[in-house]
Amino acid sequence: MTRPAEPTLALLRERLGGTHPAGDPVSVVLPPGSEAWPADLRDRLTSGLKPAGVLIPVIERDAGLVVLLTRRAAALRIHAGQVAFPGGGMAPGDGNIVETALRETREEVGIRPDDVAILGCLDAMPTITGYAVTAIVGNVSPAVRIVTDPAEVAFAFEVPLAFLMDAGNVHTSMREVHGRILPVVEFLYDGHRIWGATANMLLKLKEKLA
């Protein structure tokens, strides 16, 4: 079987160029596979949402592009211990969802907005905890020093973008969502389980690059 082509910054710029966050940050697109979900569950995941932004930090290393991910601190109230992109809920002082993603990224892993070149964004996606999350894709300087906030992040780690874009590395498992057992996608890398909204965002990015 032919290996997928290595993703490059040029490809990211080409496929994401011209993408912008929706004017309404809580206008969401349901993840792949959701068309099979019960109608009441789809309604629940698209109403009463709070806006949030995350950064998908892409870094160019000698061996190729990598994506920076975090494992959330175990003491957090929601999504404790899960793998996630740096980000969080929109604050009153944020001018837009891009500012939200960049502010939260600086707070969580120490990456300054000046060290991020915005490449584009993905459609806002709902989470089971009531957020509409817009993923901003940004090229981060490889010279950046990652400094995590232990109150929010247990540690940060990198995953090759080529691994995440390879369909052979996408797995499906079953999970209870609001009382229903539904299939969810996940990636398994070096002992890390990347699933939920984070995995769905990576699938959407894969679609953009296909």
C-alpha cells in the first residue's frame, strides 16, 4: 500500500489559506459519523454552547512536521488527564476566537502569540461538556521553549503530523455519550490515547490535507 505523502508547511498553507473562524463562534459542525447519532443527541450537542478556541501548534523539526499536544492536569474539573490541544473558553477581554486560542496557549504552554504564524482554522466543533471549539492551526517557531502551567497541564509532547494524517493510524472504540454507546475515533501514539474532540479535529485537518 502506498504511504501517504509527508505533510509540509506549503501544503498546510495551500489547503488552509482563506479559512477564517465563523462570525458566530458557537455555530458548530458535528464530527464525522454523527449523522448516525439519535436526533435528540445531535440537538443537545448544538444548543446552549459556550465558545472556546484551541491552537493546533505545528512545528517544523529536522525529521518533519510535528503537532504539539498536552496532557491535562489530573486535578482539573473537566477533561482531567486527557490529551488536548492548548486552549480554553473565550474570556470577556478576547476580541475574537483567535485571540482566545493564542491567550490560552501562552498561559498553558508558554508560546507567545508572536511565535505563531496563523495558517488557518477548522470549523467549530461541539464537545460533550457544552463548548463550541474552534481549532486554529498555527506554525510555531521551533526555537520556542515550552513552559507548562502545572495547574492546567501535566506535560506537553509532540506527535509527527504524518502519523496523525495516516488513515492506518485512525482507530475506532465505543464510548458512552449522554447515556448512549457510540463509536468514537482515536489515535494511539507512544502510550498516549488521543480521542474525543481532539481526535475529531485531527480528522478534519486530515480531510483538509487529503
